[in-house]
Amino acid sequence: MDLLTPIVSEERMHHNFKVLLGEPDTHKVLNSWASGFIDRDNKFVEQFQTTFNSSFWEIYLYAVLGNLGFNIDFSYNTPDFIATKSKQNVIIEAVTTNNPKHGTPEHERMKALERYEIDSLTKSGREKIYGEVVALATERILNSVKNKSDHYLRKYSKLEHVKGKPFVLAIGAFEQPLFYYQGIGAIQKVIYGISNAEYRNGSPFFDYEEQIKKQNSEAMIPIGLFKDNKFSHISAIIFSPVATFGKLRALQSKKLKGVLFETYNYNDYSTKGTIELKKHKDYRETLLDGLCVYHNPYADIPLDFELFSHPDIYTNYDEEYSRMKHGFLFRRRVINNNKLHIKPSSIT
């Protein structure tokens, strides 16, 4: 499958695909991800070049599954992945969060970045940006889960090759220009209703909500999807806010001068995470870094914990028990220092 030879006019090309064409050092990484992937309906390449994000996320998931030792059965057109490991079959449906109807697409981020550079210099500014990003991301994740949940109940659950197998939703974040800033704040709000997480007197403390107010509306939306059995047909949710074009850049073999990686990582030795700014040549990231798996404790068909067990993956067994490595990647931003003139001292 040739993803990179244009088959559509330049006017139809997605912004991210045009950027990809101009960065040949990322092509080897992408092609390695896609090796063996089968275009079952002969539309995938066109969709990759015209709409990009959902296809990119699907290619990334395919690479993740291969890395974890799964075999993929491409003999069925739907759902996206019928994955087998240790003689266990798992049904995985990929979905992305997208900008609302009148919202700003993720690739139109210059104004958002200009504001970010100013507001991120203060703690209150960073908190304000984070709160706004998480609020929109929470709503868009809920929308994606609801749509795929309804589709599963209406269609997928009736398919013979789906019946009796764990059903997993894999969600990639692309709903706004600063989508990568959300970390796990939005997904944990969606799944557990956690509205605030902090340390008090050295111990973790959580605030919870049962619903959120829909933006530009008085409507209230329930959250905490894995706190009861309303979504018991979903065995688990896979999520990542960093499986983006930046991961291609992070994994490419040629390291670029003037390119910086700003990250926020989990710190097992402190109550605060670690913010780092590294040159491309000094930065290290794995394929699985930033990936989260949330198991549904109320699942009708539970997902075997061992299938997605890996040190780089943040695994949530239920609301109280989880496993996260020191240095887990909450968020990552790639900075072209030649264009933005960012000084390391400006990141606090």
C-alpha cells in the first residue's frame, strides 16, 4: 500500500498530508508502521491523503498491535481490527475526536500557539489553557464514544465474527489545535468522572462530577462511563493524545537541528510531573509512549489484562488500581526553534 504517492489533486489534500510530503525523514517511520496493512475497500489511501487524521490513527494502531504481538485478520471489512494474541480474539474499533461543526481544526493552530506562548509563562495561564482544552476534549471524546457505542449495539454486535469477543474502542485525540495539551485529564473525566486530581498532604485527592454542561448549551451530559454497567458492552478503551505527526518526528532516524521537544512526564519521585525541553538529538520516545488502556470493571466480556501489558503503557484496571511507569509521557509538543524562537528558559 503506497500512502505517499499523491492520487488526489493538491486542492483536495489535507494540510497534514502536505506537511508529511515535505518531511521525507518521517516516511520510513510511516512505511514501517503500515507494512502489511491491507486496504480492504480500496479507499484508505485516498482518505489518508484527504482527511488524514482518522487514517493516521488507524495506521498507528496497526503498528501498536504488531509491536504487542497481535495478528490481524483482514478477511472482514468491519470492524477495523480483529486481533489475535495467545489464541484470544479482540475486536477493536478505531475512532478519532474531531473539531465541532464550527470549531477550529487541529492543524490551524498558529493563533492558539501564539496565545499558548504568552499564557504558559504563568501558572494561572497554564491552568486556564489546560481547563479549556480538557473541557472541549471531554465533550468530543464523549461524542465519539456514544457514536461508536450506538454503532456497535446496532450493527457490530450482531455479526457472527464479533459475538462473544471483547470489544475495545481505540480513541485518538485531534479535536482542537492544542489537543495534545489535554494529557489524560479529559479521558479520565469521561471514564471515571474525575474533575480534579491533586496531592493533598502527600496523598492523592480526587474531585468527581456526574455530568458536564455542554458548551454553548444548557444541556447536561453524563460522564463516568465505567462507574456502572451502562457501557458494559465496551470491554476497554485505548487512548492517546500523542499518537500524532510529532511521534513520526520523534522516531525518525535523522535528528534535526533547531527542533525541540517539550514534554510533560509522570514523576514517580514527586507529587509534580516533570517538564522538559530537549533538542531532537537528545530526545527519546518509543512507539507505545503515551498510550493508555482503561479496562471496564463492568464489562460483559472482560479484556485479558495481559494482552496489552507493557511497561510503556499506562494501564487502568479500574478506578482505584493502575500501573504507570516513571517518565510516562502525558503530553508532547514539537517546536521548530528556527521559526518560533523559543528559549528553553521560557518553559516553566
